[in-house]
Amino acid sequence: TLHEPFGSLDVAGRTLGFLHGDDPGLLRDLIASEAFAYVFHGHTHARRDHRNGPTRIINPGALHRARPRSFAVLEVVSGALEFVDLL
């Protein structure tokens, strides 16, 4: 499924939004909407985890053109987040 310009899904009673992140206005709008418990984005290849109001914003890093290569694992209910580096 192609989700353009963003997608969303519900997991364990939480609404997650996701987008590439190359449109900063859209990213700001999704965060400002306060409709999502989590917003995931990429584009910068830089890991990020912070909160803006009720929304937690996560960039898992990247698997290509990044050092270190990384991804993230989120336990949705508890909010536990782990960044995993690949060699």
C-alpha cells in the first residue's frame, strides 16, 4: 500500500501517523493536530525522539546513507523505545 503524503493506523488503542518527512509543513501540521500519539518520520536520517504536547515524534534513523545505520523498535503501550544500530 502506498500512503501519500502520509498514513495512519491504530495500534493497541493508539493512533500512529507516519510520513517521509521531506515536507516540513505537513510534519508540523500532523504534530500540531494532536490527533496522533506517535508521529514517525524519516528524511533527515538522524535519530530523534521527543515530545510536542501529547504527540511523541520519532525518527528511527536510516538503513541507507547513514552512519550508524539504525532502526527503532517501539512498544506502543508502554512507550518503551529502542534504537538498534546495524554494523
